[in-house]
Amino acid sequence: MSGREPLLLAIESSCDETGVALVAGGRRILAQAVASQIALHAPAGGIVPELAARAHLRWIVPALRDVLESAGVTIPEVDGIAVTAGPGLAGSLLVGIAFAKTLAWAHQLPLVGVNHLEGHLYAAWLLDRDEPERPAPPFPLVALVASGGHTFLVEMRDHLAYRLLGETVDDAAGEAFDKAGRLLGLGYPGGPAIAVAATGARRRDAVLPRAWLGSSYDFSFSGLKTALRRQVEAELAAGARAGTEAGGRLDPLRVAELAWGFEEAVVDVLATKTLRAADETAARALVLGGGVASNVALRERIAAGAAERGLPVFIPPPDLCTDNGAMIGAAGWQRFVAGERAGSDLGARPAWPLVRPFGTPDTRRPPRRGPAARAYEAALAAERDAAGDVPVSVPGEDAR
Ligand code: KG4
Ligand code: ZN
């Protein structure tokens, strides 16, 4: 092991990409492979869990071979294995976990279970194989993770220590993009399809609502999706009356304008809240992660706001924003050096939150609406006041 950085073999299979990577010292990607299932799920317009699990099974060995070959590394040269343990689809997670456990057992290697969301966060620490060294994000920082299943803002004052600032109360940003993509008759996944369609908008004046939720850092995207649906329905009905509607579809130019308006609304809320969080917590850097962070409009908006403030921004390249194995190697490394190890009883945790508010069992989702949600919020606030501290996830706390 001397003379080189410890090497983690990282495995990700929580959703619809089979990712395998070799990451040295938690930052340097030696090799990675991502087997995407986009084409497999496109006909259904969304992920079919059973198909996803089978595809992981089909591609995980070829992905591992590919990575080992291109890095010129054999498994005995690896120092440990990191695998996504949750959140995600149970069947898909189990494929990666069983594979990682078997490799760890067969080669007597230490194993660590990684939270997928922590992976999205730590993707910002990664360096490509030939990329020159650059400093890691400095603390304290504010991080926005926006993916297909999650959207939240955290403050990090150190590695693995998170204070939840806000999260979505309904749809995740990526989920909203995907639903809007379907509404507009664009392909799956909706995020990239909307981003592409939006570039074709001639008029850039479609205004869709933003849910600011007062001064909170929480997000809500379901109202925006409903507003878009109503707009599409109204325009189709008007088209039908005027006899200009073509087969129940909007004109592609109009689709482009609405796609632009939708993207603009999501980006506006995400960027505004992230930048305000940076101001209010006196952050020294901004970090973005998750599939939606590959959105060019969002990246530009955050970069411009950060430049005004003189803040460095760390946004992974687009292929490291969406699901991949390398990010699990980066996060797994932090858990590894903190001394975490998973046993042969490591299981899938489909609803594993990255930051668990005080008092919430992590197997149950907190109530989101109505009296139950208000009671829950009040209990949470009381608990926070009583503790006089911030909810922090410490290394080891979530080892199993
Ligand atoms: O992080 P990710 O690959 O998987 C999850 O963990 O969910 O995120 C996938 C999500 C999808 O909802 C997809 O529509 C969205 O990220 N996405 C985008 C873009 N690329 C992917 N959303 C907006 N703009 C993009 N360019
Ligand atoms: Zn993801």
C-alpha cells in the first residue's frame, strides 16, 4: 500500500444505472463504468423496478471487468469496497449489496455501506483520472442535492456532518422535470429533454408559479407541475376550438416556450434558496450534486450568483451529477477513514435519509401535510430547542 493512495472499489445500483468505479484517496477516479438503463425504461416513461434489478444483475460483472481492465488493477490490490446501501429501489440495491458483500468476503476486504445522497454530495470532491490536483471544497459550505428522488439543502461544517436547512415537501426537482416532460410529450427522462427543448424557445416570457414557502429553505414543485398541466390543457382546448390543434399536441415551438418557462421556474427557486442559504450561513463554498445539477441553466445561475459573492462553486461534470459509482467511492472513503465498516449483515435501506431530523425513525417518512405534519414539525422544533444544538449526523451513527 505504500507509495500510493488507498484504493476503493465502489458499486452503485440503487436506481437505473449500474455504476462501478475505482477511486484512489477518495478523490481520484482511476476508472469507472456506468451501464445506463435509460433505453430500457424509456418505453414505460419511468423506471420499472423489476426490470431495473434484472439489468443490474446483467451488467454488474461486465462493468467490474471493464473498470479493472482499464485501470490495470486486480481485486487483491484494492483496499476496500464501498457500496450503496440506500436509499433506492430495494431489488436494485440488493444486487449491488450482495455483489459487494461476496467480493469483500472472497477477497477478505473491508466493506462500507454508503448513502446514495451522500454520494451525490461527495461527487464534488472527485478528480478525473488526468485532471490536475485542485483544492477540495472548504468548510463551512452549503450543498444542494437535487435528484430524481430527493431535493434538499444542507450546511456542512465538516466532513459527514450535515445540518438540514430545507427539503422538498412534495416532488423532488428531478421528479418534477420528469412529470413535466411527460406533460409536454417530451422523452424520458424529462430533465435533459426539457433542457434541450427549452433552448429552442424563441419567446422567453412564459411565467409559471414559484412556491417560495416564505423564508424557509424548503421546496415544493407539485403546484408548478399542476400549473403547467392546466396551461397545457387550456392551450389544447383553445386550439381545438379554433381548429388549429394538431392531434391533441401542442406546436413544438410552444412546447419549447413552456419547457423554458418550467425550467426557469425550477432553476429560479433552487438557485435563489441556495444562494440565500450561503449568505445566511456565511458559507465559504457552494456544492451542487444530483442529476438536476447537470442542468446548464442551474449551473450558470449558481455560478453567476457565487461569482458575485466571491464564493467558489463545486459542481461535478454532468456525468458525475447523475448516478455513478465514483461518487460512492468518494463518500465511502470519508466513511472509511472515519472507521466505519459494514458486516455481512449489511442490508438494503430503501428509505435511508441522509440527515434524519431528531426523533424520526428512518424507516418511516415524516408526515408532509395536514395536522399530523404540523404536530410533527412542532415536536421537532421543541426537540431542537431543548437540545440547543443542530441535528448532526456523525460518523458511525448510521453504520448499520
Ligand atoms: O441523480 P440522478 O441521476 O438519479 C437519482 O438519484 O434520482 O437524477 C436523475 C434525475 C432525473 O429526474 C432527471 O430528469 C434529472 O435528474 N436530470 C435533469 C437533467 N439531467 C438529469 N434535470 C434537469 N436538467 C438536466 N439537464
Ligand atoms: Zn441519484
